[in-house]
Amino acid sequence: MNQAELDHVLEQHRLWLKTAGDEGEQVDLQGADLTNADLQDANLRGADLQGADLQGADLTNADLPCASLQDADLTGAYLRCAVLTDADLRDANLQSADLRGADLWDADLRNADLRGAYLPNANLRGTDLRNADLRDAVFSGADFREAKLDIRIRDCFSFERAKFTPDALPWLILHPNWVEMQKTVQIEEVVE
């Protein structure tokens, strides 16, 4: 899909969102080849991008809440400050993706490949990271409060200055650099 076609699809989706479905149409980019696509600031709320090839795509500041990105290939994609709240990223490939400052509140990242991903200051509150491959991922300053974690958190490169709730402690102490990192990690109860 070339940029002009993509821009047309995005405009139709914007119109669909604006008119609550009366005009335009919901974007369906399931399985689309969007390699290196320019999707900066795109409104892809609720979009179906399941199985899409988004390698190297620029999704900086993109709005993707409730989007389906299951099985999508986001290798090396730029998702800085993207909004991915409640997004379905199960089995997605996010190797070496740049998610600095991304909002992944309540996103589903089960079985996702986050090897070498860069997520400093990302919001991962309530995110499901069970069985995700976190080897060499950087989570410095990320907010993990209420996130669903498992033993694989020990494989991430860094979570210094990150925030966790006490239920994460059994997994955190397994990290090989826990002795050094515990000085900067914040453990907080959730106040409702």
C-alpha cells in the first residue's frame, strides 16, 4: 500500500470515528504490508492491524487504543509516545521497537517478543506481560504498577527507577542486577 492509499484509508477511518460510524469506514489493515509506513500522529483507534507488517513504521504519537495488533510485526518500529491503551498485542513482534513514553495501560502483551525493545518511561500499568520475551529490553522509569508479570522479568536489561506494586517483588528479586537496581526501584501500594 502506498502512502496516498494509506492516507485515504486513514481519512475514511477518521470520518468513521467522527460520525460514530455513519460516514467513512473503520480501518481494516489486517495483514497489510505497512513496512516503513509514515503513521505519525495517525488516529487508529480500534483499528484492525492483526498480522500487519509494520517493520520500521513510524507510529510516533499515534493513537491506537483498543487496536488489534495481534501477531503484527513491529520490528524496529517507532512508537514513541504512542497511545496503546487496551490494545491487543498478543504474539506481536516488537523486537528493537522504540516505545519511549508510550502508554500501554491495560494492553495485552502476552507472548509478545520485546527483545531489545526500548521502553523508558512507558506506562505499563495493568499491562499483561506474562510469557513475553523481555530479553535485553530497557524499562528504565517505566510504570509497572498492577502489571501482570512472570519470571521473565529477570531477563530484561534494566528497570531502574521503574514503579511496581508489591505483588511484583517475587519476580523482581530474581533479576541478576536486583542488588543494584533495588536502590532506585519504587514499590508502591495502589491507592484507590
